[in-house]
Amino acid sequence: MQDIILHLGAHRTASTYVQGVLAKNSARLGAAGFASPSQESTRASLTAAISSRFSRQLLTGGFAGFIHDNAMEGARTLILSDENFLGFLNDIFSHHAFYPDTGPRLKRLANLLPAPPVKVVFALRPYTTFFPSAYSRWISPGRPVMARDEAASIILGLVRGWPDLIADISAAFPDSELVLAEYHSDAGFGLSQLHSLLGSLADELDFTTGYRWNRGMSAYQTHRFEEALTHGHHKGDSPEEIRALIRLGQPPLAAEFWDGPTRQALDRRYKTDLARIIEQYPAFVRTNLPEGQDAP
């Protein structure tokens, strides 16, 4: 029986970075007894099979078929990484809900797996930077530009938060080791997540890759993007061109996203939620978020 390690994200916590490193180093991982299917393969099979929003696709051949299709029969340990196992990030602004379907989705995933994961790795992020980062990925052509006070009203009205999500994970995988970490924005965080997945093998991996960090937009970039969505362009640049620009050290979106009272309210809620999580999971890993930094 192969060991299974789940990496659940969450969104906006360097998940794409981790998946890129795993894909870049597939041969080296294979030599060490690890295998990790691509994000595309995982989403087209496992993630599609647990979705309730759309007609769920049957996992052809079951989990054994998934192993075969990805040529992972010889691996001792499988790493399954997809933040969409949790649900849809866009639910926050599209449906005013914070991962409402995580519990049922993860229970369906547990039923698909041949055995409980030996480990589940999950990272959360302070609300003051998480929600602007989520907004920067949500906003796109065809969606309305949202006033900041409207976004704040939605976010402050959310019933669920990180403790609820972690409770869903624990309920779905009660016999698995749960590794929790608090996201921070420097490149070392991705490496720390890889250490949680691979142990010391993470230090041997090649990090010079062409994959993207999937970065959110800066404050100025977001303003230009919103103007382009409203008017069709911003000083001649299309929304797609603006999103593709490099941030070049510009202030992060979170620095200009909130008014003072909203930021204080989110800080209070995060501190309260974090205290609940640390009390329940004393092995929780805390890292300091450098002042003024935002994350990808």
C-alpha cells in the first residue's frame, strides 16, 4: 500500500509554486520513491470527481486507474496537491461564502483514496492580505468592478473562517497527521512547505524553473486593471496586458485595499481565529509576516 500525502493549499499560499517545483523535479522525486501527478491531471480526475457544483465525473478505473494513468505504480509515496480540493476561491466574491463545500468535498475525496493520508499539509494566511489577494485573482473581464466598501461588507459578513476549514479537514481525515503553517511572503515559505511534504529531500530540488508564482496584482496595477475593465482600456493598455505586468516593487494591494476600521476588524478576527486554532492544534507553525510585504 502506497503512502499518500495531501497538500491542500489553501489558495494564495504559494500552492502553484509548490506544484511547479514538484513537476520540475519529477525524475529526482521518482528516484527517491515519491510521485506527484501534475495539477492538470489531478484536477481533471480527482478534483472533478469530488465536485458537487457541476456534474461529478466518475473516476475511471477508480484510484487504481488514476495511479496507472499517471505511471505512479512504482512510487512508495504519492503527493496529491490541489488547493481546489477545498472548493472555489471565487465563492468569496461570487457567492459571499468562505469555502462552503469543503466538508462534503473532502469526505468524498477520503472515500476515493485507498487509505487515509499519512499527512495533510495546509497553510492559512492573515485575512488582511488573503482577501485582497483573492480579489486580485477574482476580478476579470465579465465581472463587475467592486467598490472597496462593498468588498469589505461581503468579507466582514462571512460566517466561516479558517477554524471552520481546518475543522472540515480534521473531520475528513481524523487519522492523518495535520501539518499547519501560517503563510508569509518571502520565497522561503515555499521551501518550508516542500519540507513538510518531502523532508530533507526538499533541499536537493531544482528551483530554477519557468513556472509562475501566480502573483496577485499590486495596488496601482489593480487600479489600472479596474479602470481598463470599466472603460475597455487604461491609457491604451488592455486588462490582459495590465495583469501581465511585473509588479516592480510597487506597494502590495493590501496596503491600499482597506480603510482603517475594516483592517482593524479583520485583524481582530484573525487573532481570535488564530488563538482558537493554536489552542486546538498546538503544533501549529507560526511565522512572522514582514511588515509591509504582500504575498503572491
